[in-house]
Amino acid sequence: MKIVQRLLTLLTFVIGYAAASATPVTGIVADAETGEAIIGATIYDVTEKKGVISDLDGHFSIDIHRFPSDLQISYVGYQPKQTRVTARDTTYNIRLVEEDHRLDEVVVVGYGTQ
């Protein structure tokens, strides 16, 4: 019985240590041309399969447990970007490039009777 109790205590400490050892990675997501903050951009940790979104000023903060880790940053109308984060650098300035989707000419023809 004491062995089970000791194992549970050890497991509790290991889980607590793992949860406490997260390193916050912060940064700003902005437009590459204008430098304006992108509100609501998705920052997704591919390694740990969790994500956050940028706030009104484009700032984000995500807790990373294992380094190196890959962050995928995306927003509608912009090209997605993948960045590798390391324990050495915990602040990132991410610039997203706008996607260029142009449509060909559209011809509208109307037929009607009066």
C-alpha cells in the first residue's frame, strides 16, 4: 500500500513540475507592408497541438513546454507562416504577407422583357 501511495505522490510531483515548466512565448502579429497589427490571427503550436489568437494590438502569448517547437501563424487573406521557436528567443515579431487572389474579368449580361 505504501508503494502505491509513494508512486502517486511521485506522479503528482512530476505532473506539477511539467505544468510549471512551461515557457511563455510572446510576440506581435502585423501586416508585412503597413506594419498594422492583425487582430484575431491564429497562433498554433504544431508540436503540442494548442493555439491562441492575437489581441486588439496584435499581441499574443502561448506557453511552450518543449523546445524547439513550430508555430503556425495564419489569418484570412494572408499567407500562413511557420516559425521555429527556441528556448533562447521567447519574443517574436511576425509579419504576414497579404495573399494576392485576383479574379479574371467578370461579364454580366442581363436579358429581360418589358
